[in-house]
Amino acid sequence: MGLDIRHLETFLAAVEEGSITAAARRLRLAQPAVSRTLAQLERHVGVALLARSAHGVTATAEGEIFRIRAAAALASFTDAVERPFGDPRPLRVGHAWSAFGEHTSAVLRHWRASRPEQPLELCRLDDPYAGMAGGRIDVSVLRGPQPRPGYRSELLYSETRVAAVSMEHRLARRRELRLADLAGEGLIVQRHWGTTTPELWDAEARPAVAVEVGSVDDWQSNIAANNGVGITPASSSKLHPHAEIVYVPLADAPPVPVFLAWAPNSRHPALEDFIRTARDVVHGAPESPG
């Protein structure tokens, strides 16, 4: 039996949902039909693309490679049928929060001036990797460690860190803090895009994780309620102010690297121009072309 576009859609849905049952619900199909389609796909490619367990499914190493290619193929198909003769597809730039920080407005202004014919969309996602792997995102702004293997990337700049504490917290009036000042506190961390882990501290003086959250709003709400403290790049204090949170500079915390990352087979025709634009703006090139 030959393959068609539904095999790719089914595989991507299973990986993104982490469950065959959830994928079937999303695709509005019966679970046995989804299982049969995935089995047909794996027989055709000759390897196991999914690791199955009682907790759901995850992509195997081969599945991660196939996932990027399948997403690119599906995105190209969607473009061909939805925009056969129309305007260019927007360049979609993913980010978990804060985009390019204090450089965001400058990047957008420069892009609009230099490429007025090419629309650009900023897309906030809890997991930008899923957006890139699923073909919904062309390039992402990522904070933290070197991007995952299999993705191309460019380091743009680094940000200093600040502590985020409730205005009622005992440290809220300090002008500056050190990591040791937070060693006895509970941490509020974000499970997908967070840049803070107990490993920032020495092993003998690490704080415990008090709460894991899934969004910026939940992170701020827990800190404002004094359920724990957070550590975040300095851009958060400007782009995500909160009436009940105080952001205090951290003197000895290592900076957070900010990368652009994209799938190796990302084919948007404006991608290279955008990477160059972001690089020029961040490193001080004029904001308007010419």
C-alpha cells in the first residue's frame, strides 16, 4: 500500500500529542484506525518511528529525524493548496516568552522597512520545538542551553538574570542579590521553556523546586502569591511587569544565551534574510535599510 498525506498527519499528531488516543481524538478518527495508519508508515520506512509505553508514545531517534522531514513536507503541501497564487506565506517566528527582549520592536521595525512585501508573525508557544518540528514555525527564539541536536542555530546575544520575588518577600527591598540569598527558597520553574534549575547552585546549597508551571501567567501568579521565587532573564522585568512582583538583579548568576534556531530543512524563502536582520539589529546595525 502506498503512503499519502494522512500518514504524515497521523504520525505528527501522535508525536505532538504523546498519545495515540489523543491523536485519534484530534484527528476525529477511531483509535484502531490511527494505530493501523502508524503501523503502515513504520512498515514502509522499515524502522520503528514511535516508542510505545503505558504512558503514551514518543519519537524514537529515527522518528525525530523523520518528524522534521514529515513536517516540512506537510507544510509545503499546505502552502501549495492554501496559497496557490496568493500572497506569500507569513514567516512565523516562535518564542516561549519575551521574543527578542529589548530588541523586539527594533527587529520588527527593520523587517517591515526592508521587506514590506513579506508578512511576519510572532507566535508565542509553550514549546517552540514542537512548533518547528510540526512545521507551524519557521524559526524560533530560544533561551538557555545550546539548541537540541538536529536543529541549526545562531547565538545572538546573552541576557543577565534577575530574581523575581513577591513584593511581600523579605528580599524584595534589596538592591542586588546573589544566588546564595535564594538557596533556602522554593523555586517556581517553567517545565518547557524555563532557564532556571537547581543546578545553578552548588550541590550542597541547592533550593528545591516548589512549583512547576506551564505558562508565564502561572509563573507570575505563584511568585506574586509568595509561593516561591523565580529567576528569569532581565528582559522579563520590562516586558512582563507585575504589580505584585519585584525584580532584583542577580550579581553572580551566569547570563542566559539567546539563540535563533530552525530545522535544517526549513525552506521559507525569507528565512536567511530574517536571520541576517535579527543579527544586524542585535549587534547595532542601523534600524532602517540604506
